[in-house]
Amino acid sequence: MKVFLKNYGCQMNEHDSGRVKDLLASEGFCFTEEPGEADILLFNTCSVRRHAEERVFSRVSSLKALKERRPDIIFGILGCMAEALREDIFIKLPHVDFLCGPADLDKIPEIIKRVKSGGRHLIYVKARKSGKIPEFPDKRDVGRNAYVKIMEGCDNFCSYCVVPYVRGEERSRPSDKILKEIKDLADKGVTRITLLGQNVNSYGRGLKEKIDFSNLLKKIDRLLREIDKSARNLKIDFLTSHPKDAGLDLFKAMAMLESVSKKLHLPLQSGSSRILKKMNRGYTIGKYKKIVKDFRKIVKGSSLSTDLIVGFPGETRKDFNDTLKALKEILFDSAYIFKYSPRPFTAASKLKDDVPQKEKERRHSLLLETQKKILLSKIRNPSL
Ligand code: 5AD
Ligand code: SF4
């Protein structure tokens, strides 16, 4: 049977989609890039902003005719939208046969069997309760770069973010499993590994072993040195860090360990301490700047990227100007800028979404343009 699998969203989803492909390949399925050639159509979805959901609705709707022509075709919605929207998806997309949340992705072969023997509108969503991280076959289709998941879920409950509700509570994978996976990948010729977690800096919380993220990096670095003495050809990246947990231990490890990349993605979200408080981020702009100062002092040759949200409920012109000011002062190497989008279950969705769309767009463009100028001046003057 031929599978079409389309991924939406973040690196975590991209990784999940890759592992689902590996699992299906190990069960004898093959793949196609052409929806019209497929017997099974899977969409691994994202709920972080409404726009991401709308894209999925419109794509899956546009493929409805395939099912009308061949009712045996199977449609599955995977990932965060399955968790967030559940049976509502079947109201808008009745031709979808099943939903499968992020913590149930290892059950896809079983779900497909159930659909083939007549199951309709099946829902597999356990992320919020299960506490487990699905494990996939060791056999992987990889090139030079690969992701390794070190943790899943998030306990931070930033007030705008749906992630804790769709990916469940934070849980870490034991370090021996992570190290084994990295060793296997290095043996297969992978040279750059990106460790993934919603909040990598709190790695290890809740595990039986006593370990934190910097210690995990040290263990990985040691392993890579055993494989490649200089560790020059094997590099470790990681995503995403939270300013409230990133500190000197991490920066010292980044500076000291040759295999660890000097890139840090540290979402700021807003330059206004008042908005940061409403976002439940756990730091002020002053504290964030201090963290950046430490980072740049300790990690030489570093690069820093961030995420920013404009138009959070109650964001005044003054709050926005604080963000603009922070962007100009901190001089990030790159910045991902988003317009606030109210999400189900979240605390912020109970606040009035009171920044008009046009104003969100204006603020969004202004930050994008400012960041573009910063990049140009950084290229002209690399010492900035
Ligand atoms: N609206 C807009 N942007 C959001 N993000 C998360 N939730 C929302 C939302 N409701 C952004 C944050 C986060 C990035 C992955 O997506 O900036 O860091
Ligand atoms: Fe969402 Fe905040 Fe967790 Fe990031 S740290 S996934 S923004 S709740």
C-alpha cells in the first residue's frame, strides 16, 4: 500500500513524521509524493496558530474527491490538531477516517488495520494522560542530519501556548536510550544531530537518574569523542531553550564541549516585562538581557536566535515599542516573528484579542523590516 504523508509545523513534528515513515516502512508500506497515487493519506498537523490549522483544513478538504472516487482510501489526521480538536475534525472533514495524537503515533499500523476492517472515525489521543513517549524501530532512513528527541511535552503553560494541552506534560527520555540512538546514528554516517525538546533546559526532571541538560551534553560529547577522537566531524545542536532555565551551566558546557554547536535559540516573545508577565514567561526583559550578556561573554563565536509574538492581548504601542527596542539592542542573528493567535484551552484565550488584525500586521512588518536591516548591518560589519 502506498502512503502520502504531509508534515506541517515545527521540527518536532518533522521528526515525528520521519519516525512514522520509518515505522510504516518497516511494516512493508511504500511512499508517494502524489496524493492521487496514494492508498493512505496522512497529515501530521500543528495547532500552534490558527493559520496552521486552516491550511490543513483546506488541503484535506480539497482532496475529498479522492475518497468519493475510491472509498477504500484511508485519511488520517495526526499530531497536535488531532489532540486539540478531536471529533470537531469529523464535522468539518467527514471523509477523515481516524485521528491520532502525538503520543499514539506508534499505533498507526494497528489503527490502519482497524480502519481496513471497517473502523470509522477512530480517535487515538492519550498524550494528556499517558506520560509515555512513543518508541520507534531502530531502523531509520537518515542522511547527514538527524533529530533525536530527548523529551516531550511542556509544563510551562505560557498563557498563549497550546503545546502543554496537546503534547501533554513534560517527560524526559532516559539518557541511555538517547546515547544509544546517537551512537546508531553516528554509525550510519550522520554528522549533525539536533536534540529536540519543547524546553531542553529542564531535561532530566522526573527521571530516576540524576541528570540535567548540561550533563547530558557532556555525556554525548564524551561518546562522540570515542567515535571520532576530535569530535570535529560530529556536531550537536539543540532546540528549544527557555530563558528561565538557561544559564551559566549550559553556557559553560557550550563553550567547553567541542562537539556542541554555539547556536542558541532563546525565545524572547516580548520586550515588555508587563506583557512577559501576562504571558507567564517567568522572566523580565532585564533578566533576559543579562542572560544574553552572559551567553555572549562565555560562548565565543556564538549565534543567537529568537521568537517574538506581536499583538498579544492588551499589548499597547508602548509595549510594542519595548519589543522593537529590545530587537534593536540585542541584535539577534535571526528572529521568527508571529502574530498572536488565540488558541483553545489557553489562559490567554480567555482575554480579549483586542489588537486589531491590521495593527498586528503593522507591528509584524515593522519587526520583520527592522530585523532585515539588522542582518544587513551584521553582514557588513561582522563584529556587531
Ligand atoms: N500565537 C502566536 N504565536 C505563538 N507561538 C506559540 N503560540 C502562539 C500563539 N498562540 C509562537 C511562540 C513560540 C513559537 C514556536 O510559536 O513564539 O516560541
Ligand atoms: Fe509553549 Fe511556553 Fe512550553 Fe514553549 S515553553 S512549548 S511557548 S508553553
